[in-house]
Amino acid sequence: MAWTRGEIKVVQVLRNKNLATRFQILVEIAANQPNIQQKDIARRIGVTSQAVSEYVSKLEKDGWLSSDGRSHYRVTKEGVNWLLKALRELQSYSATAEKTLVNITTWAAIAGAGLSTGQQVSLVMKDGLLFAMKYSGKGARGIATCDAKQGEDIGVTNIEDIVMLESGKITVLEIPDIQNGGSRCADERTLKRWLNKADLIGAIGTEAIVTLKRLECETAYLYGVTQAAVEAARSGLSFVIVCSTSESPLLFQRFAEENTLYRVINARRK
């Protein structure tokens, strides 16, 4: 059974030296076109002139740069479109990173016991939720910012170490669309086996909703299923989506955009 992960290009731009250098060269040329020399680009981005020459040749071949033959370069429409897309992805990544850093200044958690202001606490994840417990002497820890009874929300600051969290799994159970039999051709045995393992369940498509009702399965999500599954997996929960084949391409595309790991099970009755 294969797992699939959609690749988000911003990660590639940050991790892939080739793409990062292409990005920098295109930005330098766009900012100074057409009068910019390869040696100036090399100096500004910290690579050799020979490397810039090789990259420029490849960018011209790919249609992202044009030249008048006198070392005067312009970024083409295709190059501009790639730059804009990469910039949007970088901005999104940057905003997410900034939000993460701001949020970890003080975390909200659920008190797993009665806690007092200034008390050192341990931080653990349970059922996708962050809990502050009496300090155990190991693992992630922080300081309670207020008094809280068990079950109440509590702020935790001065956080040290990493809260251990195993990513949850997203499983997509594909059933036939109505043109191919719909819920009548769904394999109930396969569906029940996987549904019984799920922490949360969602349905996409009328065929999927009818199938789950036939199985008398309580569905937690009928709307916003994709994003709910992504967030649940990030919180360590397993999420099963029953989805008709006509709806699955868009679902997989969204997972690709979110860089989310998932697996697909054929739940068509043989």
C-alpha cells in the first residue's frame, strides 16, 4: 500500500539549490534588466561567473529568459509567472513561520491536573490536544501563566524542548461514482475495516454520504473535510475520508498543495 505526498514548491525552492539559484538570478535580472552583467549577478548572489553563465543558458533554453545577444537579458512572461508563484508560496510559508513563532511565546493548553501560576509543567499531546501536566522531569516543559483546575484552559510560557507528536494518518476510501454504481457498488467489508480504525470520519460526495448512512456510521465531517483532515493529521489523529471517484482528483490536489501524506484504498466491490 503506497503513501503519497503532494510536493509544495516553496519547500523545493528553499531546499533545492538549483531552484534557489534560478530564483535569485531571475530576481537580479528582473530588478536590473536589461543592463546587467553576469559577473555582477555572480557577485551579488555569491556564486562564480561560470555558474551564472551555465544557469543563464539553461534559463534561456527553458524560455524563462530572453537575450538580444549582447548580454542584455529580460525575464520572459513564463519566467515572471514562475517568480510570482514562487514569491506567493514563500510569502505564505513566511507568514506561517511567523505565526508559529508568535504562537509559541505563550501556548494554550488544557490542564491535566490542578495547576498554579508559576508552576513548572510538562507538555504532552493527547487525542490531538495539548495538555499541561504536573512536571514529570523529562520532555517538553514550561511555566504556567495562571491558576487552573483540571480540564480548564491554561497558558504556558518559557517553553523548552519539543512536544513529541507523531503525525496522524489520512486514509481515502474511494467508492464508485453514481455513473459506476455509486453506493450500491461499495465494498462494505473494506469500508468497515478502515472506518473502525479512524479517530475521525468525513464524507465527500453524495455517494459517500449515502454509503456511510447505509453503514450506520456517524460522520463527523460533511463540510470542509479536506482541511479538517489536514489539521487532524497534524495533531496526531487518524482521519478516514470516504470519497467518490469523481471527487477524489480535487481532494488529491488539495493534499498536494498542503504537502500532506495520504494513502488511497479502493473500496469498490469486486
